[in-house]
Amino acid sequence: MKWTDRIGRRLKLSDLHLFMTVAEMGSMGKAAEQLAISQPSVSKAIADLEHTIGVRLLDRTVTGVVPTPYGRALLRRGMAAFDELRQGIKDLESLDHPTVGEVRIGCPEAIASGLLVKVLDQFSSQYPRVKVRVSAADNMSRELWQVRDRQVDLLLGGVTKLFAEEDLEAEILYNDRAFIVSGSNNRWARRRKVELEELLGEPWLLPGEGFFLTEAFQSQSFGVPKFGVTSYSVYQRIALLTTGRFIGVLSGAVMRFSPAVHAALMTMSNSRRAASRHSLSNAGRLSRPLAPLMPWSR
């Protein structure tokens, strides 16, 4: 049977919305109450939808209903379809008001408190009527779902190997390095030359999993420092560095752009290898026309 005969002429967005509501509520009765229609109407609509598609979408249980594998597949595509429609309306609105809207960015705190500080300052000055939302995304490889599910328009973070996600577009924004730093009141700050081996016994402040100075230790057959504090918070590590008790690691972007970094910190050395910082978005269908206006290279 042709698409136009089986689906195109008979499947309505209202049917899909009803099915999604039933699946979300887990009950025909609750869905009927949510939609302000009768339960028999809901049951008939689901039965008609299953007949139209030709597969069972819901399994009936003693406690309600649950989606079948076919139902889960339709749910995923249905949510994407409604998301596309919502985004289409926003795209139309942006044509009338190209400098009004919203941009959603996911990134780790090191970027949020580094380069993004400068970028948002410039962007908000140039586009004062645009709302920017920044949310946490600390590990890019585990946060790709945020882009795929349209929770964010751009995902910023480090990529240490060849990026091969066909449905996403990656753009290199800048190359960054890790710097070993201390407070200016730390005893090591008075030394003109410091070898990495000399610092292994000191209490360290480390940014957590995936920090890109690991190779610097391993290249010299050293283990990662075992003493100190591992924290995701850039500002917490900077505050502890100023006590003069710790050796720490900060990215070059944080050192350059973060207002929290000041003369109380001394740069002791930096890693030889740069790590790329990427911007990821949905391939071929960037979900916000405003996102490309971000002044990354300015």
C-alpha cells in the first residue's frame, strides 16, 4: 500500500499527539482527563491509529498501558516531528525579527568561565534582545544527546580524537593548552625553573576526569598526582589556589578570559599538546538561526 493511502491521508497530528499523551501518562483514563475528552474516544483513536499503521503501539496491563517496541519507535519520531514544527514556527518568527530569539548552549564550566565570558559580553551587546541560556555539559562524548534531542543549539567542549558523528556538525573554535599554576604566595612561585617531578608530592587541584594534562605526566613516566582536591568547579579551584597551598591546572582560555584569574596566580609551565575545543550542532539543520552569530573568532 502506498504512503498516501496508508499514512499520508489518514494519520493526523492530533492522533500522534493523543498517542504521545497516552504513552506519557501511562493510562487511557489519565490521558482522557489531560486532553479533556472521553476515555472511549481515546481508546477508539488509539485503535484506529494502530489499524492505520498496521502494528500494535501499546500493550495493555493491569496498571495501564506501556508502549511496544513499535510504539517507542513512533514516540521518538513523533517527538522529533513536533520539535521540528515548533522550531519551524520559531524560524518564521525570526524572519520578522532576526535579532530576537533564544540561543541555548551546553558547555563545561571551564569554557563557561573562560572564552564564553568574552563571547557573551560581545554577543549581548550586539544583540541585546536575544536570550542566551547556558547549561552544564561536562563531558562532550556523554552529552551529544543534548544536541540530538534539541535541548541545546550548540554543544561546546573538547574533542581528543577524530570526530565521526555523521548526524552532527563539528567546528573547531580554538586550540587550548593546560597550564600548571600556583598562587603567588606559594613557595614554588619564587623558583625560576620548576621540574614537573618536583611537584608530584604537592597537594594538587585537578579538574576531574578527562583533564588533558594527563599525557604530560605519562610522557615522563609519572603517575597522576594522588594528593589534593579534584573538583569540577573552576572558581573553587581558583579560590583554593590563592591560599598558596596548592598546585593546580587551568586551561589557557580560563587564564586569559576569566575575570576570576588575577595577579595572585603564577603560571609555572604549560603542556606541549594543545586540545581542540569544538562547537557541535545538528548537521544541516541548525535549530536556531541566531546561533551562527556567536562571535567565536572576534
